[in-house]
Amino acid sequence: MAPDENGKPTSTYVNFPENPIKTLTVEEMYDKEKYDLSSMEEGDVFKMLDATREGLTDEEVNERLEKFGHNRLDHKEKSPILEFLLFMWNPLSWVMEAAALVAIVVSNGGGKPPDWEDFVGIVLLLLANSIIGFIEQRNAGNAVKALMESLAPEAKVKRNGEWKTIDAAELVPGDIISIKLGDVIPADGRLTAAHGGVSIDQAALTGESLPVSKSNGDEIFSGSTCKQGEAEAIVIGTGLNTFFGRAAKLVGGAHDEIGHLQMILAQIGNFCIICIGIFVVAEILVMYAGFRYNYRRGINNLLVLLIGGIPIAMPTVLSVTLAIGAKQLSEHKAIVTHVTAIEELAAVTILCSDKTGTLTLNKLVIDKPTVKTYSDIEIDDIIHFAAIASRTENQDAIDTCITGAFGDIKKIREGIEELEFKPFNPTDKRTEITYKITSDGSVHRISKGMSHAILDLCTRDKTDEQITQLNADVDEFAHRGLRALAVAIEEVPNGQVDGEGNGFKLIGLLPIYDPPRSDTKETIERALELGVKVKMITGDQLAIAKETGRRLGMGDNMFLSKTLKDGPPSDSGYKDVDDLVLHADGFAGVYPEHKYEIVEKLQNMGLTIAMTGDGVNDAPALSKANVGVAVADASDAARSAADIVLTEPGLSVIIEAILGSRQIFQRMRNYSIYTCSITIRILVGFSVLIFAFKFDFPSFMVLILAVLNDGTIMTISKDRVKPSPYPNSWNLNEIFTYAIVYGIYLALSTVVFFAVIVKTTFFHDKFGVPIIPYRSLTDDNPGWNDPMLHSIIYLQVSTISQALIFVTRSRSFFFMERPSIILVCAFALAQLAATFIAVWANWGFTDIKGCGWSWAGIVWIWNIVWFFPLDFLKFALRAYFDPKQKQAIEEILTPEPSTEAQITRRKSTIAGGAPGTPSRRSTVAGEGARSRRETLAQVTGKYYAPLIQGLSTSHHHRNFARMLKIKGADAPVISIDRNELRRFSLVQAHHASKLLKPQDANVNRRITTAV
């Protein structure tokens, strides 16, 4: 039968063979036309699965694991050979492959054979880069996989009559599982018991916006989330036999969205390729139209640009740097579930943090210095009296706080005998104990509770002044966010348990609060120094939030959540809600929907937001935030929605993760500036030498440069770097500006050096080196194309170019920040090799001749002289870019309302789009501001996917409802196999039909049907 109008099945009765779990095949069991486990009577489900409410035995579990497999969707592994070959299939590799074709096919004529040397060298370089990239990616992928396995979901299951917690992958059909608030459903099942109004969020699977109520007999889907209640269920489907698994197969042709790192790779790659294209065209025009070069001579010069201008190692370096960084962050108790979220974490400007458990200890204590006394009884004795009136077993939070403040719980009632204890109840709002002192037999009573309840109880020594004072003290506590607990005592003269006392006497008022963690204040100060504003987002009272803020030094400029709807208070000075949200130190009385709204408003201002959370209701805000952080002991739902999962409590773990992510980002940024600079220096330098001096540099020597450079720069992923004092993001305009300035400067060092050599006798006069002769135009190497000069220029270009990495990796002078040993050793070995080649190599096939040690010494001195000013160029560029960043951060950190100029500037920034690339979780404003350049990056970005697929964790977090909303060229292809459709239960088919039904008549869904 079909489901009813609510999507719930009507019961069916079926006949099945004896012991069906063993006699039927898996295909037969999940053929809905024969056996529909979603609509059977509950008894038939148990019978078909040969299960009982006491759970399966270990022997039955092993048999079913053998038959049904583990409860997981195995990620289809690509052929290692195909993976390796894909490293040579991207725009950067295409340019190198084009250069190889030019060398072997186009580079002919002039009475010379094809350029075999360059062809073989290019192929070897491509193979070497692919081999290194393949190995490093496999290692990186294994590291990421290991981190993800540490977050493997668990399930509470009943086996052999006992409840136990196991990996969700070990579940089999017939298991009895228990689910509660916050759990992610580990497998498809039918509810057998429901408590407290069970509500399941199925939005990620079915697209339903609201949670669905479930009762006994209803089907629940793997991957959905329990939003309310507790329940038990029998597992009816695991792995590929779940709705999640069948949907994954159904939408098997769907394209994953282009990742953020792919966009970065694409834009940097496009920058280099466009620059190469411009200079190739310029050289063709100058060499052939202007200088009338012969065909072969011009081709060799074009090879120099094609080979030297491509940062072939860039994808490998950046992806491996991220993977190694993820492993390093895990050592700081922060496990990254989306590796590319490291980039976003480095860019975080505002951290919205829970109060309880993150900023505070989530443990009540008595603030002894502010205890109020109303008699001559000492503070320690007041606490002792309060401890006597507390339970010593099955304690609530208040009792735990008071007994903990006293000390040794065994000594609290030493020397007394409990006669009667009245626990706290909502009516009396107090506890009371009647006890006897064993030494003298006297009977006493103590009561502790709400201040006004205790005050009403007191009759002895009660005066108007005392009442006024108590009310004032309670108001003071409330203003400071402290909970007040009053204590009163009396004697029972007749010694009877229910005897009348001499009247309760008020002796003290205890202030109770949840104290900040010992390191929280220091951590917040560190966060502010790093340009990160910490906002407190709490469901607690406003007064408590403000007091906590004051104690932590984060400010008390806080507001109730209702201001998000009602607008800022008239006396606050804020012009609108956005300004209030930006500058407030926190919000109190917050519900989950308020968290989402706060994140959304901040993102719409162009800010990068991190949000902490632990409960199932925090999942939407965690998903919305640029970086969702699941704190220690968070629910499964919060963990699955988060980008980072903390394994230790406290704010310091998050700040350490931010510092770590900035170090990782700095490595990537340093490399990006370096590699783009080398591209510019090769293109500009050698093009100017052709234009000005008709100097033809051997293309094979550029290959040697590339090999040595790539071998050295691979070590940047483990370099020791200082984190930036400000939030980092991919500002490609800044990176390209640095690259152009550095590149032109390095090119100038080469051109000036060349001019001094050929146009003057300076080096001959000062150092006695031979003069480079100008050769006849009929010579094999006409003009200034002397083989020894080729060696000299090769060494000059090699040493100063590679030394640039020491400038880009440091914020101050290069010698002030010690690099990693491995980077220094790699640089030293590469430059020793370059020097030996320049000094001794006599390679006729590439027109170089050893220049000797004198020229080598001159080159090193020249490069050292030109190297030092690079730091001053860096400082000049920082003086231009840093103040803008610093100003933006200072505007965020101040609690003062924004000025009109600041609001106008913020709006113009949002309207124009932030420079660089959109966020991994782009805001609406960012989406609308994408340029054609970014569209080009999207087109080329998909070709970089194989190079970073080892970092992908997308197969751990799939949202089919969101995937099916994608339109245009990236819309998923729905591949429907009719035999596969038979495996959907009636309920699943009902949801699938709603999910696949186009909501927009203009949406053309590509659906293919296999007969």
C-alpha cells in the first residue's frame, strides 16, 4: 500500500519463507514489491529479521556482517594509475605539455634536429612532479582519513541482552538501537518505543524544512537527526541498503561544488598563464616582426617562457601544506573535519562563543570574598551550616557547589545525626534538615534556599534594617550576575524532630556563580591582540552575562536577544541592528535561531565568523558560520555540522587552533607570492634581455632552474613561520602586487648585471675576469650569446630567485625569523648544485661553458648586494596594505557605535565584494559580487580537483536536498535504474518523489533512465 497523506505507511501483511534472514538474498529482502520493511506489522519485521527486543547475539552479528557488510558507504577508490595521470591534466601541466610538444614537434629546422634534450627534460620534470605530488597526496589523504576516523559515529545498541556503545559501522539489520536528543540516526530503522514526543529532522535527506514527529512503527532514516525525545528502534537497513545509500547511488552523477582551494589554485594559475600568454605574444612580435629572427632561434626563446613561467609544483605544495597543517592542529586538540576550513579559520575576525563550559567551567562555586553575614557567625561556619543542609548523595548542582566549598564531604556531618531532611521543592524553594549533635544531644534545624523564602521563614532577630539590607544585597548580587542563596538556623529546645523551634535566624547570604576558566581571561586578551573579537552568546540572564564579561575583561556591552527584533535601545547610540550586532560584546537570553541570525548579520557585513556550539539546536548556526566549532562533548548533530571538533574544553583550544591555522596559511601565502614572483621575474627578465640585447638564454637551463626550485620549495609545507598578527584571507590583489614588485626587481637585478658585464669593463678591471666578446652575427651563437655568459646568467638567476623565499616567509628582516632546518638544507644543496653546474659544466647541447670560480664569486656578491633591499620593498608594500587591514580590525574591536564614514565604507565593501576569492561558505552579498574573472576560475578550477582530492571530506557530509537545488551546468545528473528503484521502500519512494519534483517550472533537471 502507498503511504498516507503524511508520508506514513499503512500496514501490510506478507508471507515469507522460514528463516528469511538466512534463506533470502540481500536483493530479495530489499525488493519492495516482495517485502517492504517500512510497512510491515512490527511483529513481521522482527520475524523477518529474526530479531528480539533483547538484541542479537555475537554469532548472529558476525553472520550478518558477512552477508550485509558494514554500515557505511564505501568511498569508491579511483585507480592509482588514473590518479597519477590526472596530476598531468590541469591548466598548469597543459602549458608544460605544450612546451614539450613545441620542443619535439615545432622546434625543427635551421639544419638542427628536434630539441630532444628539452623534450626529455620537460617530460622528466612532469613525471617527477606527478610522482612527488602523487606520493605526497596519498600521505596527506591517509592523514586526513585518520583524523576523520577519530570522529567515527557511534551507536548505542542492545546485544546479548545488554546495552553497549559501538562504532555505527558495526550495525547490522535486526539490531536494537537507542537514540536520544542530538543523535544522528546511524541506520534506517523502525521505531519500537518512543518517549517524550520524538521529533526527527530529515531536512538533509528529504528537504523538509520542519522536523517530523515520529511514533511507534514509523521509519527513521540514516543521517537524520533526533531533535526531541528518546526512542528505541530495530535496524532494517544498513550501508547501501538505507535511504541515504540509495540516494547516494541515485545521485551518483552529481558534481561536487568547486572547492575554495581549487578556486585559489585556478586564479593563481590563470594569472601565471595569462602573463605567459602576454609575453609570448610580445616576443613573437618583437623577434619575428622586429628582429627577423630565424624560425628555430625564436622557438627556443619561447620555450624559456613556457617552461620557466609555470609554477608546476603549486597544487602539490598548497594541498600538502593544508594536510600537514590539519595533522598539526589535531595535536592541539582540534580535529578538522573540512580540511579547507583551515583557510577560513585563519581569516576569522569574530568568534561567537558559548559562555557555559567554554568561557566558564560549567561548575558552580561560592564567591567567598562577597559572602554577606547577618550575625557574628564566621563565613566558614555559614558554609558549613549550608553544607549540612545539603544532600551528600544524588546531589544537584547547588549541593555539589556548597559541599565542594566546605571541603572533605565526609567531615560535613561528623558528630551529628540526621533526624529529618526535606529536599528542595518548587513550592517551598528551600531545603531543611533537623539534626542532633551527638556530643550533647541538642537538636537543631538549618534551612537554605531562595533569599525571600528564607527571609519569610525567619522570625528571630529580624529587623527592618536586616530586611532592607538583605534586599539590597540580593539586588547587588543580581546586578553582578550572582545567584543568592540564604542560610538560616534555629534550635529545637524540646529535642523532638517535629518540635517547635526558637525561631529561624538569618545568618548569611551566599553568592553562587559559574566561574571563568583560569586561562579564559588571558586567552581573550590574546584573541584581541590577534585581531579576533570574542562575543559571548549565552542563553543565561543578561546580568550573569555582563558579570562574566567584566570578570573576563571582554566588556559588559551586552544586550538581550530581543534587540535583534526590536532594534537597539534608544540610549545605546547604535543606528541600526547591524551596528549593534557588530559592536556588542555579547547577547544573553539567546535561543538557537538567534545564533543563526547573529552569524548571518555579521557575514552580510563581509566578516568571517566562527561559532561554537554543542547541542543539536546549534547545528544550523554551526553550518551557517564560516567555521563551525563543536566544543568538547558536543552532540553528534553538532559534530556533523561543524568544521572543527575540539577534544578538550575551553576557549584556549580555539585560539591555539586559530594561531595554528594562521601559520598554515602563512606557508601557503608565502609560497604563492614566491612562485608568482618567479613567474614575473622569468618573463620580464628574459624578455627584456631579448628586446634590449638579443640575448637567447638556453631553455634547458630553465628546466634545471625549475627542478632545483621545485625540489627546494616542497619543504615550505613544514617551514617554521610566525603567525600573522591580523586575520588572514586570500587577497589575491595583494599577492599579485607583491609578485609583480618582487619579480620586476629581480628581473632588474639580472638586466643591470648583464648590462654591466657586456657594456662596461668593471668586472674585468676590478676582478681580472675575462671580457665577454661580442660575436659575429654569422656565428652559431651571435651577438652576446656566449656559452660562458649563459652559465653566469644561469647562476645569477638561480641563486637570487630561490633566496627570495627567505624574504617572503618573514614579516620582519629575513635574518630575524629562523627558517626550518629542512628548508635551509634544501636551499644550500640546490645552490651548491647550481654553482657547480655554472663553474664546471661544459654542455655543448645547451650552449653553456663553465665560468670558473671568479665569475661565480662575482655572481654571489652581486646577488647578496641586491638581496638585502628586498626586505625594504617588503616593508614598503606592508606599509601600504597593513594599515587598511589594521583599520578594519580596529573598527570591529571597538564597542563604540560606527560613524557614518565607517558605515558607508562597510556598505561599499559589501556591494563591491571583498578582494580575492569568495569564502568557502559565501554570504549572499559575496555571491552577487563575483566577477567574470572568478567565473573563469570556476571553469578551470575543476581540473585541479584530482590534485587535492586527498583533502576532500565531502563524502562524509552529504546533503542531497541542497545538492538537488543546484542549477545550470553544475546541476546533478539523476541516473535512475528501474531495478534500483524497486529497492526503495514505500515511504522512501514517497520522499524521493517529493525531493526530485522540480519546485521551479524553469528548472531543467537532467534525468536519465536505465531500462
